[in-house]
Amino acid sequence: MSCQEVDKTPLSGKILHHSLQRQLHPESCMMFVPAKVSLHRPHLLMPTFTLRRCHIQLLCVILLVTIVLVVWTVSNLRNTFVSFHAESDTDGELVVLPEDFAKERDAFCLDGSPAGYYIRNGRGSSLNFWILHLQGGTWCSTESECYKRSFTEVGSSLKAPVSARFEGFMSSDDLVNPDFHDWNMVCFLYCDGGSFLGNRSQPIVYNSRNIYLRGASIFDAIIDFLLIETNLGSAKKVILSGSSAGGLAALIHADHLHQRLQKIPSFHAVLDAMLFLNLTSRNGQKKMMNILENTFHLHNIKDSVSLKDCSQSVPDEIKWQCFSPVYFYRHVFTPAFFLNSVHDRWYLNQALDITCDFKKCSSSDIKYISDIKSSLLDIVREIFTSHKDGRYLTACPVHSVLVNRFYSQPLAGHISPQKAIGDWYFGRISSTTKIIPREDIREAISVCYKYFNEEENTLM
């Protein structure tokens, strides 16, 4: 056993053994020296801690957290990213105005976020042709309504989807939209609640939240941005279109935009589902008038540049009528095409209090609907006296037909909205008026369902 080996002999044996070794071989091994007894308290060594070790540990933690966040983000965005790029050839991509750009022009949605639009670029020989479409979505005519909208995609660009499906008049399918499928398409995000016409300089405060009513600024700012960032300024053809509240906006903005783009050789308007007539509801109320008048005053629309020719010519107490399509139409010089249903579902329900299922309405309901149709036709005949304008009326109980699947369907006789607009725009037919002369709404519905072959609620 060498001195280097681990020794497991008891301590008493060790002392005797070492004593004999010193006597026999004093030079062969180390001597046993008992440890000195110390009366001082033993000192404990502190754990080693260096700045370098701290940095390494911190970097490891940061790296781990970063990896986790990247994996989480990719896993959540992957499907959206793939889906968006797969659809981007047909759908519109959201563009939000830079904050500084929007701030300079006060172009804010209801919640104060920058305005935005969806765009799909044109192709081939149509690179200089543009369709500018204004989204619909009713109005907010009270502070409470605007407050509620400010938390949704119709009040905030922060809530808007990153892409929008372009259908009908904006479709890229040449079978659905043979005349315009390859044009540049822009759809203005409707986030102001006032038909892109609000002109209130200061936000209103409701429930401690600032609400911005800046629709007119939004419209002009988006045009400014498109003129800077795209070739809109050198366009050869431009069509301003809109549906519902956006259709009313397109009617009122048409001449204003035409003047801004006066170097463009061809400028037209296409107006869908915007004949909001001031008729008395079944309950004896002027509901449509109240909506338009309250929106006009809340958003301070009277000071919008696009209305000045009208608003400056009437007394203050009736200036709101400039926000009515029937009244404002006489101030419009831009060639326009009108699309509307004489049984507009939204209008009958929201403005005239007709809530029955059209196939199950009572005889008195049917008579009332028929009377409304006659009144509407009397009014629109006066509107449609201009030879420069086109029109397409249907008895199908739909609201909008321009940017959805109804666009390519024969809703009036054997003519679709698509064919009627194309014939008018390209001069194939100078003027188009198609009305299904059916007094019974139920008969008109059966004709529409024959074309669509779908559940009736899709038309309602």
C-alpha cells in the first residue's frame, strides 16, 4: 500500500502503524502531524460571482426568450401570411397611411388611427385605368353610435383585415367582370361613419374617448397619397364608385374629385344602392330624414368642400338636404350610372319599418310595399332625365349589387348589372333602364330565386 492510496484503516491503528514506521524507516514516509486546534471561528468561502458570468447568463435568458417569441409569432402568422399571399392576386391589400402623413391632413378614423385603403394593381393594357370605390356601412348619427363604431373595423384601421375580397365590379375574374377585371382597384376603408364627408375640426369626447369625425379629410388624404405613391396622376380613365353610404359619398364627391383630376381624359361615377328617399315609414315617422339630418349636423358636413355649391345656395335650416341624394343630384355634372332595387331590403327595413319576410308578408304589407315602389319610381323618373347618365333598376329584394355576386346575375329581365354598366360606359348602348314591372313582391322574389337557385335569406 502506497502513501498515495486511499487508506481505510481506523484512526487508532493509523497512529500505531506510523509510530513503528518512524522507528524502522524514518525517511520512507511523511510524518503524522496533528492539526493545530484553533479557537477562531471558521471562515466560510463566499460563492464565486463574477460580472462575466452574469453577462453570459443574461444573454442566455434573452436568447431563449427571443427564440420562444419568434416561434410563437411564426406559428400564429404563418397561416395568415400564406393565405394573404395566395389571395393577393385577386384581393385587395390593406395600406394604412403613414402616421405623419395622416396627422398633417387630420385624416383619422373614428378612434384616431390613420385612414387606409385596399389596393390591387392593374395589369397589361389597363395600367392607366383606375376604379376608386367607397365602402358602405350606414352612418353613425349620434355620439354613442360613433363611440361604438370606433372599436370596430368601420371605425378603426387597427381593426381592419389585412386583405379584402374584391368581387363583382372589382373582381379580377374576366368571366365575372370582363370589362374592368384588369384595372387598378382601390377600395377606401370606411372608418369615419359619415360617408367620407365629416368636417369637424376637433374631436368629440364620449366616455373619456376622443372620437374623430374627419371623413372629408380622409377622402382627400387618400387621393393625395395615391397621387404621390402611384401613377393615378397620369391615369387615362377613372371611375369613382360607391355602395350604400359609400354610393352617397361617391355622388357628392364626384365633381370635387373630377376637378382635382381634371387632366384625366375620362371620369365617370357608378352609384349603387344610394337612393335613400325621404318617405314616411309605416309607423308615420321620417326615419331616413332623421338619420341623414342627424349625421349631417354631428359630422359638420355643411363645411365639406364637396357640398359647397349646394350648401351655399340654401338656408341654414335646410342645408342638411344637400346630404340627400335626390336633392344633391341636381348639382352633379359628372356622368353617372345608378343601380338600385325598387325593393331595397335595407331601406324597407330600416327606414320604412317593413320587417316581414317578403314571401310571408300579409296582403296589407304587400300593398304598402307596392305603393312605396310606385312612389320611388315617380321620384327616380325625375332624376333619370339626363341623357348622360345610365340607370339599372331591379325588383329583386337586395340592397347592394355592385361589388358582390349579384353583379353578374340577370336581375332585371335578361340583363345583368355587369352588362348594363359596360354597355353604358363603352357606348354600346347610350342609356340603360331595366325595370321588372311586377306589382307583387313575391312574384319578383320567385324570379330572383330562379336565377340564384339559393336559399331565400341570401337575398334579404
